[in-house]
Amino acid sequence: MLNVESIQNGVVIDHIPAGKGMDIYRLLELESKTQSVALLQSVKSQKYGCKDLIKIEGETLPERLDILGYLDSQITLIVIRDGKVAKKYHPIPPQRLVNVIKCKNPRCITSVEQGLDHVFYLANKDKRIYRCLYCETKVEKK
């Protein structure tokens, strides 16, 4: 059995759909951090069957954790302080997404201007619909 130490201070990203852990690792740019990071893939789960899990040790939480609310509603964030759970929650979909998804509209300015950020805003929270800031193209997250 694989044994990974518990963390004293940091965050655990739990209930990541199996196979999606590396995508989240890249989106959060965890490879460029100096803190300890453990990515566990295909972990057995009674509730979900199989899941991925990321443990991040450190006093400061990674930036962009809010994008997890867009990626999957079942993801759980567990903030650890002094070896104990300080907070446990499901992130809510953010109002704005910057460079998380790309606009599919070939006529959008983001298709022509190479250095332009891909910005989407939350148009309908209940249906999880985002729209491109520049051309209003709709993206629905299931």
C-alpha cells in the first residue's frame, strides 16, 4: 500500500475525477512552486470508485484555486492548519475565467491576436454557462 504523509499546513484537493489530477496540477501551475506537492492518481474511493488527489504543503494557498469550481462541482478543498482540518468546502464557480478555456469561435479576436487573454464570465450560475468576454460565445460546463 502506498503511504503518503499527512500535511501540517496546506491544502488537499480531494475528489478529483480519476485521470484529471495532472490537468489540475498544470492549471494551478504547481510545477513552478517550491512547496511539496503530492499527486495521487487512481486512488480507491468508496464514494466515487476511483479518484485523484493532490496534497500541497505550505503556509500560503496556491493561486487560482477558484477555477476548481468551474472544473468539477464534486471537487473538495480541505485546508489544513497545524495538522487539523481548518476548512472543508466545494469551490463555487468563479465569476471570471482567465486562460482556463479557449474561445472556439474562429472570428473571435482571441483567434487573431496571439497575446490576448481568453476571458470568460459566468453568464448563468445555475446552468454553469460561461460566455466569452469579446464575442459572447457560450460554453456550458456539464
